[in-house]
Amino acid sequence: MISGVSPLISSGGFFSLGMQIFNEVKAAFLHLFFPHCCAGCGTDRLHSDSQICFRCLAALPETVFERLPGNPVEKTFWGRLPLQAATAHYYFTKRSMVQHILHQLKYKGNRELGWQLGRIMGLQLLQSGRFHTDGLVPLPLFPDRERKRGYNQATLLCEGIAEILRVPVLQDAVTRPLFTSTQTRKGRIERWKNMEGKFLLTNEHRLRHQKILLVDDVITTGATLEACGTVLLQAEAVELSVAALCYAAR
Ligand SMILES: [Zn+2]
């Protein structure tokens, strides 16, 4: 044969070239309709497994509270809730990248972002050596709010943390009562305020003698975490710690 290439190999070459073009066109279409962009800055230059680019990850303001006994988050709960340890991973400020990322997590359905941030939290908790945990409890949302959103962002964080710490997520340990909005507007707001701090211990047996890490997205006054933590501590011989993604200083 003059060219030295058999017809079979030649057609195979055309086939693989065709597949390559097909895959490139497919990737371009997928990117057009399902763009994979950084949750911080929007660039599409990021690893396919990541929701945040390296530049944004490096720019997020870490607190390193997990390594500091007596940190501001722990002080928030002094005299209110007996905790083994408490931390929040990033400082929250308004109009910041942290606020933008939190918005993506809570309202834009970016579940992968929640899992990734959870894994980041898990690594820091593990490396600190201060958080000894048998199980993770996500701070529950009101059932109707979770149904509307389709997920609880604290559960996503827990699932990411669980991958690193290799402990279970105890989703049914504590719940919030159903909030039905059938009353007048004023009555509803007052009732909502009353309901805000209401939690029900639904699986006391599962919590007994466990070291529990209660997880939420943001700590501000700590009132909701305090209410939920108080209920968790009703279980026999529970040791409680708290971890949040963000800390909004008062
Ligand atoms: Zn970015």
C-alpha cells in the first residue's frame, strides 16, 4: 500500500476524529446551557470538580476559630449553652464574596457548593483536633420552607463534613413544628416569632451518650442555635459542639 495506512485504520482515524469533534461540540453546548462557573466571581476557569475558583477560595476570609479556645463564637454561647467547642469558618460581611456565596448556597440551589464548603469545614475541624464528633445534626429548617427550597443548606454542609469526618448525619434527631400560615398577617408574624425558637427532640435514643456537632450556615446572635442545642442536650449524656459556615459579628 502506497500510504502505508490500511483502509481499516484510516476509517478508524476518521471515526476517532469524528468522536473528538462530537465531544467538543457537546462540551460547548453543555457549557452554553449549563455553564460551570465560580460561585464567587463567575469565571469559567475552574476545576470541573470545584464550585469556587482558586483565586476566590484564597480570598475568602477564614476565621481560624476552630483552633482557638475562647474564640468569639464560643463566647457568644457562654452562660447560654454548655458547649465542648464552637467555631465558624468564614467572616460574614454585607456585600462581600461570602454573602454572594451564601446566597448561591441558600437560594440558587447550588448543592455541590454546599458539599464542597462542608468538605472544607470538615478538613479544618479535623486538623484542629478540638472537635471530637460521633454524629452531625443540621439545624432544621421549618418543614414548609425546606419543601419550598427543596433542601436544607445545613444538611448539605453536614454531608460534606461527614465525607471527611466519616460520621453519620442524624437528620431525624430534632425537627421544627409545622408552621401553617392560615391566620391574619399580624397574627402570622407574631406566631412566627414564637415558633422561631421551637424545636422538638424526635430521636432521643439515637443521641444518647453521643458527641454531637450541630451545624448551621450562619451564626449571628446564636439564638436559634441556642434553642436547638438546648433541646439536643435534653438527651442523656450528650456532649455538644457547634460549627457554622459563617460568623456575622454583631
Ligand atoms: Zn472565583
